[in-house]
Amino acid sequence: MRDCTLGQLIRFYREREQLTIKELADIIRVSELKVLHWENDETVPKPIMVARLLGALRISDAEAPLLFTAVEQASRDKQEQKEAA
């Protein structure tokens, strides 16, 4: 799990909870497209959405640092892409 992208982690936790993209989107009050963008590593969720994901996906305190690390890495990657463009 340590080498997974943020999107892969979100998908893993969603599937572990046996939720569809629509169900997760409804729980955290975002569009299905937004969840899909996260899972495809196209966008990075904002901090408030990360907090909602933690609850909706029942991510434990032991698992949370892995998600936080993935969010930080994805944010750095997106920033580097912007700077390179």
C-alpha cells in the first residue's frame, strides 16, 4: 500500500467499504465526477474533503498517515506539473 497513489488508496478504501462511486459521493456530498477525478489522480481533494473521506471510508487512526502522506505527495506532484508547464 505504501507505493500506491492517492487515487489508488481512495479506490482501495472505497471498495473495502463496498461503496460505489455514487454512494461515496452522496455520503461526502460531492459529485460522482469529483470522486472519479480523485481516483484517477486527476485532482487532489481539499483538506475538508480528506476529513470527510476519513470518516466515510472508516479509515483508522493507524491508516490515516498513509492517506495524509499520499495527499501531500499528490499536491507536490500537481504543483511541479504547474511549474513545468
